[in-house]
Amino acid sequence: MPAPRALIFDAYGTLFDVHSVIEAGRAITGDPQALSTLWRQKQLEYTWLRALMGRYEDFWAVTEQALRFAVRRLGLGATDAQVAALMQAYLSLAAFPEVRATLARLAGTPLGILSNGSPRMLAAAVESSGLAGTFRHVLSVDAVKTYKPSPRVYDLGPRAFGLPAAEILFVSSNAWDVAGAKAYGYLTCWCNRLGAPMEGLGVGADHEVERLDQIAARVGLP
């Protein structure tokens, strides 16, 4: 299999650790891990449900709706100010430890992001993690007003890079996202940090790694 001519990364859970908001959650709960886990679960569910219902709202709105549900479900007495503080924490999520070195090593190949995140959220995450200037394209689902795994979302990558999907490596830590990208036609790499089984959707990843810094060697890049 020839080396890819471009790489596109998912953002949340792949480059940026969505659970790095845990410390901020300590302001309202003694179990911030439970809050973070439920928040992330509902955030994803709401993107899928809104896509199916044809009722798009951007990822900032969806993220706040998911947070407010999680707060209610866990019986937490969060004020509007505390909810706002947690939302602000989402604008400066920590990058996973290997991200900077990985992207520096891959700098000879065009790089991009394709994410559910709104343009403002993605710009803030890239800036706060010191990755400004790293990506040729930072693509948001907001351009097509629906969410992954819609083929309309994945189509943004080939259009931006001017390459066939089969020549672009799509990298995600979310198995369902990898399945969606593979079904669309990308080369795919699953960053399976937790050693989880692949989703039973009839499509799998072309490559699987445990950390992003294993990608270059796995796909034949220098």
C-alpha cells in the first residue's frame, strides 16, 4: 500500500483529550470523571440525533446541551457561572502528550483536521495547544451543517486537499468515526489507545496504532 499523500486527523479524543476538563469539573462534583464521561457520551449522542432529525446546531451549542443534561442527570447543583466555566475549559483542552512530536515528524506531508467542532472551538484548541500553523486545512462540519458519520462531512477532506479520498489517511481514536471514514473511501488509521474492539459495522481500519507517534512507521512515511 503506497504512503498517503495527506493526513487528516479527527480533533476531539484524537489530538485533544476531551477528559482534560476533569480538573475543572472538581468545582461542582467529587466525581469529575463520571461527569466527564457522561458529558462526552451525551455530546456524541446529540450529534447523531441532531443529524438524523435534520436539526443542526453547532458543536458549541451541542456541547453545552450535553453538559447541562449530565449535570441534571447526576443531580449536581451547578450554577450558570459554573457551567460557563466548564464550557470555557473546553476551549483549551490539552493535546495528548505525543501530538506535537508526531505532527512535527509528519510535517513533510500536508496535514489537516476534520472535526465536529465549530470553527471557533477548533481555532481555540489549535492555538492553545501551540499547533497554530501546523495544518493546511482545519475543516469543520459547520460547512455542511450536519455531523459525522455523514458522507457529506467526509467529503470536505478530498475537496479541500484536491486529492482522492483513497490517497488521504484519515486518523481517529473513535472507532465509529474510522468506520464512517472507511465507508466513505479514505485510507484509515485507528488510534486505539484503550485496546478496544472495532465496531461491528462491517468495515475496519487499514491501520491500527496505540499512539499517534506510531503512524509514520506504520504507513511508510519518513
